[in-house]
Amino acid sequence: MNKIVLTYFDIDGGRGESIRLALNIGGMDFEDDRFPFSKFPALLEKLPLRQVPVLMLNDRQITQSNAILRYIGKQADLYPVDDLRALLCDEILEAIEDVTDKLVATFGLSGDEFKAARQELVAGPLTLYLQWLEAKLTQEGGDYFVENRLSIADLKVFVWTRALSSGVMDHIPTDLVQNLAPKLHRHQQFIAALEPISQYYAQRG
């Protein structure tokens, strides 16, 4: 049996959260190595690319969140076997990474500059990506993004839209998803209500 340790910030979101969900859904035994933001500078030298999440798989240290998520997704039967369906799944994963990078780029700003940057995000990239994702979801039937079943694409989108709606991101309206992409908002609620997801967050408190 593989020894699995996932290292990421002590938050219920971000790039590590969909991996945690996939590990739990797959019933895989792993160490959830969480740390506060204040400890991140001290960890940098131990991280191969100075970033998290990092997965320790036995004695191998693996980086890159989508690569980790895809691997765990395969182990947990949350990733398509068919090449075309896998491509559609990957398209969703990479789109979320694109827009996440745009959001992360505003984290170091403050004051009016920060507010203006977030407002530009809302009016531009966030609107574009939310509506694109809703169109993709509608094309697949409205419940799931790929194969009419739960996949890591759903987990990736769920974590992202949940964060946008959480109120923890300054200058991003909590009703943004609901107003711009109501079907995506319904997807967020649908995934949250699935038993393994709801149980996971109930345990998290």
C-alpha cells in the first residue's frame, strides 16, 4: 500500500482542496499535512518548486496540482478512461488553473489598486470563465462536466465556485456565480450535497 502525504495550506479551498476531496471519495488512506500561511516561508527550501500542493508518494515528492489531481482521480475512478472524455476533463482543469492564476496575481495588491484589480477581474476574466464553464456544463446535460458522472473536473470547478461565493475574497460579490452562471451555481449546490462531499465538510466542521 502506498504511503500518501498531501502538503498544503490549512484552508478548505485552493489548489489542494480538490485533491483532498478526491482522496476522500476514493477512500484512500493519506496524511493531510496542513500548515498556516505563516509557516510557508520556512517550508520553501523543502519544496522542489517553492510551491504547494506537494504529494509525497512513498519516497517520491510530486508537484503540480493538476498532475496530482489527475493521478488521484485515476486511482479513485474519477477520471475518464476514454481519450476524448479525458481531453474534455483536462480542458476544464486547465481553464480553472488559468483563471486561478489571474486571481492569485492580485493577492499582493492593496488599497484602491487592489479593489480596481478585483473589479477588473469580475468584469473581465471571471465573467468570461464562468459563462464558458456554464456553457460546457449545459452541453453535457447540466449535472456533471464529463460522462454524466462525478469526475475531478466537477471537484475542481466546485472548489473554485465555492471559493468565489464564500465571502472570503475581497471585492468579489458572493452572488457573482449565481447571477452570471445560475446553472453553475446549481452545480455547486448539487456537488456539495453529494454524500461523500457533505460528509467531508460535516467532519471538517
